[in-house]
Amino acid sequence: MGFAREGADCVVVDADAGKAERLAAEVRTLGRRALALNCDVTSKSQVENAIQRAIAEFGRIDVLLNCSGITHESDFLSFTEAAFNECIDRGPKAYFLAAQTAGRQMAEQRSGKIINLSTTDARIGSSESTGNSAAYSSIDSMTRAIAQALGFYGVNVNSLVCGPMESFSGTDEEVGERLRRIPMGRLAKAEDLVGAAIFLATDDSNFVAGESLYVDAGYSNAAVTEDSFRPAWGRTWGTFEVPPRSK
């Protein structure tokens, strides 16, 4: 929807045809054209068909946002092979298939932007994130390689990395543990990613390639700041309000 608000026509690809159509309908409410496609992003033939239908509808592809990666959380010793494979299939494999197929069109155009959505599991690990860490670190390194391959054709490839989201389903204590590393006092909203995505999709990022742009409020770089070095209102584990500026 952020792309649509900026004037983009959109192709919405999802394994759930109804979900794709609902989002496409939202895009149309903004006066933009939208095509909803049902596609298994782990299937080379289905990805190629989706890309070809997009080209047939709009004549070109200016931006590809890969965002099919999933999160599996499990104790390492009981983490299943099937779950691990799903992380890889829906992550680096799907991103590779889409980037290669769309990349061929972009190379012909001599322009395009590819954005690979990733998470902080690409850089930091926890015991429940084995599959996520393998998938997203692969996506980040693959992003750098594809950026080198497609840069010759005027195509920019970058990764957009999100931090802990407010949709996190953990306990209050687990949410609080993450907030201790985020001085802003809240988890990320989906809208927090939009500005960075627009930057990577437009001419403003024409000289940015192979980078991983972290939108995580410093979460992946931070140790926990001790309470003695926090303002009193920043010591809570819950959401807090930054006090107004004193006159």
C-alpha cells in the first residue's frame, strides 16, 4: 500500500488467491491498477508464469519486493527437518527464483530495483531461530551477490531488514526483554518499513547496491543499557511515552 500511495501499479502474488485479491482491491481504492496472482513462490514454473503475466499486464517491472520468508521458532534439539526446509524454500530459494526471473526483464530494461525483505535473524541468533538465521543470513549474502551480477545492467539489489515487530506473540516478559534493547520504547509497526522501502525503490537509492538496510531502531547492534544510564521513564519494560520538551 505504501508503493501504491506513491503512485505505483501493483502485482500482488500470494499462495492464497483470496488474500492476494483483497490486497489488490485495496490498491485499486487508491486509483492504481492492481493484478492479483495465485502463485507458489517455491515453484520455478509458477514464478516464471507470474512474472510473465505481470509483464503482459504492465509492460515492465520496475520494483520487485521479495517478502515470502517465514519465521519458525523451535527449540534447536526438536527443530524438524521439514520446518528447516520450509525456511529455506520460502526464503532464499523463493527470493532467488523471483529475482532471477524479474532480473532478466530488468536487465533488458536496463533499470530496476529488487528489495529482499529480511529480519535481524540474519545478523544475530537466538536458540529458537536456527532455521530463520540460516534463511535470512543466506538472503543477505545472496543479495550482495545478485547486486554484483545485475549492477552491470543498471539494476539495484538491496535487503530491507526488520527488527522485532509489534505482532510478536510472546509474553509480556518476552516483549519487555526486546524492548530493553530499543530506546524508542516500542516494537516496530509495519508502517515503519514503508519509508525505507520507498527509498530503496526510487531514484534516491540509485547508488546503493548490495546493502542491508536495518530498520530495527538499533536492536541488532545494542546491548541492554543499564538502568542507571537510562532516564527514569525509560526503565519500564512496557511501552512508554517520551515526555514533552520542557520550555
